[in-house]
Amino acid sequence: MGKVRREKWSNEFSEWYNEILETAGIIDKRYPVKGMNVWLPYGLRIMRNIEAFIRAEMERTGHDEVLFPALIPETEFQKEAEHIKGFEDEVYWVTHAGLDPLDVRLILRPTSETAMYSMFSLWIRSHADLPFKVYQIVNVYRYETKHTRPLIRVREISRFFEAHTAHADFEDAERQVKEDLEIFDRLAKFLALPYIISKRPEWDKFPGAYYSLGAEIMMPDGRTLQIGTMHNYRQNFARAYDIKYETETGEHEYVHQTTFGMSERLLAAVISVHGDDNGMVLPPTIAPIQVVIVPIPKKDASVDVFAYAREIAEELRKAGFRVHVDERDIRPGRKYYDWELRGVPLRIEVGPRDVEGRKAVIARRDTMEKFTVERENVVEDVRKTLDEIHENLYNRAKEFLEGHIKRVDTIEEAKEVFEDRRGIVEIPWCGSEECGLKMEEELDAKMLGVPYPEEKAKAPEGKRCPVCGREAKFMARFARTY
RNA sequence: GGGGCCGUAGGGUAGCUUGGCCCAUCCUGCGGGCUUUGGGAGCCCGUGACCCGGGUUCAAAUCCCGGCGGCCCCA
């Protein structure tokens, strides 16, 4: 009691993760198609809370919500050469209608650029239409050949967020990327998730992009998980899909485009990063139940603990909290374990002693600490404690992330760091693809890219690329990734 | 692309080598009853499974062949 354990969480993360998803009621992975899972009510409620925040941010920043069809004609899909090359071996094809083969085959969208952009070319006419900013949250399909993993690597991404924008020039597109980063930062704070941003190397950018940024978090087993991406396409897609606008002086110019993407990996990150051996720990911002009240009856007690519990619940609800009173006829200890597993950030226990003394016991999910508060201070103490929990989750995760980033100068040192296959290594790099790929191979890790913004990416004076010995231009990040 | 392992109730498992004692074991879950409630109580009753197809045999969860599905390792 009162002790946070993270042994299984850290040492047997895969088992921990699968078990939690199932027992906490997030998803049911028994659906008979590989890589496709069923969302359960509790998991969906958490995801909806995350999406509510994203939608509010989209509204705040002037994005409109749209909804495109899931099917894309082969002819549209093939317009941007790099894009098709990047996705062709992982799209699902619709080739028949009934028994007859289709004249033009259709793909199930793996992402929506090629669905959207022919429409963009119809919609965007003049400079007055720019910047043009839309988003949607839909399911997309990718035939993953590597191991699928619920919420992380799936063949149907159920909650794929994608914002697409078009701009008059490169500078405005760059402003959009900055805005995306700011939105992402606010979202990450909302989820209490510390992260890093890297600019992807040329060989790993999004197919068709001019450059790609990726946001990563640190998983309990020391691997990184990408939970957000921002791309500047420049005019690559505009040329392929003929998206032009008329300037103030009457010329026709191709637009500059960006995208910003996220998915249910956000939920995977929240569950993984904040959890412990007892289960999930949800940030109060997204917990479907923020406070659970467990009445502790005594057979011969003269007081009504249930009435007392309901009364506190009502007061908390009026103050704006999401509260549940657990009146099930099972023992309290069982209820504690139940709600801990489901990550409810704060529990209130009320027994006859509390009713008589006008008190309540508060138990924090993050630290597993318990303390007694006065009845009349409950609302205030709950508010304060929930805030502290959120802050503590963020700080704990930040410490974990930062403790897993190491700077080294040589391949040998990097290998030493990776001996336990954990963490992120930053190593000087000349910037050539050849040396980058060589390091990936030597380290058995992926290059995430270089720190972003660019100022942070520069290698300190005098550092040399450990592969070719030339002067290092950047510090490159390597990690084992999901 | 190459190699290996595995499919038994909702979840986890025993049984398989050496076929019969298996209308299949135990834990958990689920429904009901009694009793209890400050950290997973107990007892009783009930519920529910051998991946699919073919073969061998007097007899198949067990052996053989094929299919489907899952997992792991290597490139």
C-alpha cells in the first residue's frame, strides 16, 4: 500500500501493455482480422476526450472539419510519384463490385492526400481563399507486414487525425508548421506527455514531403513512439494535383501545402507513459471518471455511508468534476484494485468513521498516497490534488524521458548506451546519407533525425562524424522505435 | 525471403511424448444464493472449450495430411 511499483511495466512492457488494454476495457483484440481491434466503451470515452481537445484547438486556429470518402480511385492515387512509391505495398485494393471487376480499381485510403487534393484544386481559386485549412478524423488502412500491436501498429487506424492546409507561399506554410507545433505542444501538456521533435532524415521523410518533423515520446521499455508528424510539402502535391490560385496581380501560382497528423497512438502513449504495475494512471484532463467514491459500509453502523458518499458526489459534480459512486455489493479492496486498473486519478473512501467525524479519505492514483481531509474542504482539496497529479505525471515522465537521452561522440559509446536496448542517443553526424545509414546499421537503431528547431541541431564546435571523420554538422538522434 | 514454435470455455492453463482411465484438469471470469465489507474474503449451486477439413484406428484433444489463424528468430 502506498508504494508505486513499476517492475512489470518496465521489464515486461509488452505483456503489461496487452494485459492492461484488455483488463481495463480499452480495446478487445480478439476481432478476427489481424491488426484490427474493437474499441470498448471505456477506451473510446478516453479517446473522445483527447479528440475534444484537438477539435477545440482546430477551431481556435481556424481549421474547418471535413469528411472525405474512404475510397480513392487508382488514377488519383497514382498522381504523385514518390507518394505512391511510399504506400503502394501497403494499400488495400477494392477490385470488384459484386462479381464484376471494376474498370477503375479503388484503394482504401492509407492517408488522404490523394483523396483530398483533386477537390482542393476545385475549391481553391484565389489568394482570398488562402490560407486554406481543413482537418478530419477518420479511419485509414495500411497493410502492415511487421508485427501489429494494438493502438500502435495497426492495419486499420481507427482515429486518424489529419489536418491539411494550403498557402500562398513557402513562408506562410512555414508559419503553419509553427502553429502545428504550438498546437501539439498544448495537446502534449494536456496529456502530460513530454516529447521531443526531430527533423527526419531525407531517406525517412513522408513520401512526397519536402521535409517531415516527428514528435516522439519515450516508452517504458526505452523505445520511442512517434505520436505526431508535421510535413511541409512545398508545391510537390500542388503540381501533381494542379492546385493553383490567382494572385493579386492576376498570375496563377501553385499553392504550398502542409499536413499535421496524429492518431490513437496518443492514447497508447498516455497509457504507457503514465502507467504502473497496478494499471493505468490517467491524467485528470481526459479521465472519464476523475473521482471515484467508495463507500465502506459497516453492518451495525448507525450512519448511512451511501447517502454521505452521494452527497459528496453531488457537490463535486456541481463543481464540474466527473464523479462516480461505486455502490456495487463487493468488498472495498476489490473496488480499489478495479479503479486503479482503470486509471481513475483520485479515489475518495468514506466509512462510518468519516461520516461521524465529517471527514473523507483521499487516495492519489499516481503516488498511491492516502490522506484524510475535512468534509467541508473536499471540493477544494480534490481540485488541488487533481492539479498536483497532473503536474506530477508530467514531471515524472519528463524525468524519465530526459534520463534516457545520452550524448556521445563515438559509435562504441553509442553501442554501450544501447546495450540494454533503451533510450535515445545523440551523436555527431556529418549529414551524409551514407554515414547516417551506416550508423543505423551499426547501432541496430533508427535515426529519428536531428533536433528541431534547427538551432538545436548543430553539433558543437570540433565534433567529428564517427563514421567518416569529417566535421560534424549536426547531432543526430538514434533510438529503437515502435 | 529462410527457419522454428503453437492453436483446449470470455481470459489463463493441465492433458499430447507412450491413443482408451477425458461427455477433458485447475485458476480466473460470468449468473444465482448465504455471509461479509477501512486493500483482491469464504462456502454452496450453476455456466462454458479440444481452430476447420480429411485420414489412420475397435478407439483421436493426443498420430498423419491439408487449410486457416497466432507467435518468435534470422535476412
